[in-house]
Amino acid sequence: MLKITLRRHDAPSYRTATLEFPVAEPDLQKAMDQISVGITTEKLCLADAVQNDHGGLQALVGTLVNADELQYLAKRMDSFDQDELNTFYAAAEHEKLTEVKDFINLTFNLHCYALISDFSDISAIGQKYELCRRTAIPMDEVKHTDFA
């Protein structure tokens, strides 16, 4: 869940809406109306703060964003397991992403990244890397391959 503080780009800094994405559509509509943005395809919101467990989305702070794009990104991220989420944040920081559309594209391309966080078993690392690289490995090949 992403907690983001938004305001209209030309509004005073005290006139904000803090939302926990993904948010119910009526609540999103109400919050956007409160800050005089409404639901639009334009980037009229300024991200004042992003509060989450990782720093990968901090690049959005101070940029113009679209609330519907944030909603879609949050829904995509909500479907991730912890490994996918860790890979997402690591890849976002590595690629130095700064726009919501780029973060959304990354959610569809996580298979291109192999994040190794446990170095205790070199064989497991090799198997994880090969699975990321090739997407699938036949079971008979897994039995006869030394992944170390």
C-alpha cells in the first residue's frame, strides 16, 4: 500500500490530500475534488510526500503525477508477493525511474531482473537466476543441472 500526499500543482502547500493507494474510486474522486483537480488524464497533482517501506518511489516527490496512474500502479504493486516487491524497488532504484508510467512499465518487466538477497546457497542462487533468465526450466533439466 502506498501512502501519497498530493496537491494541485498551483495550490498552496497546506491544501493537500493524503491517500492510501489503491483507494476506492469514490474516495479518490472525493479527494481529487477537494484539491480542485477532479478525475482527469492530465498531470495536475504534485506529489508532496511518498510514504512506503522502501525508497524506490521517493523519486516521485516533487513531480507532477496523475492520480489514475498512481491508482493503477498501486493495484499492480498490490498483486506482488514480497520477492516481487523487493525486486521492483531494487530495479526502480537501479534504473533511476522518475515517472509513474515508467514504474508501471517496470511492473510488467520484473522478469528481466534477478534480485539475489540470500547468498548462503550458491546452487539456489544459480537456479533462481536461470529461472529469471529463461522463465521456465524442464524438470529433467533441473535434476541434471549443477546450478552452482
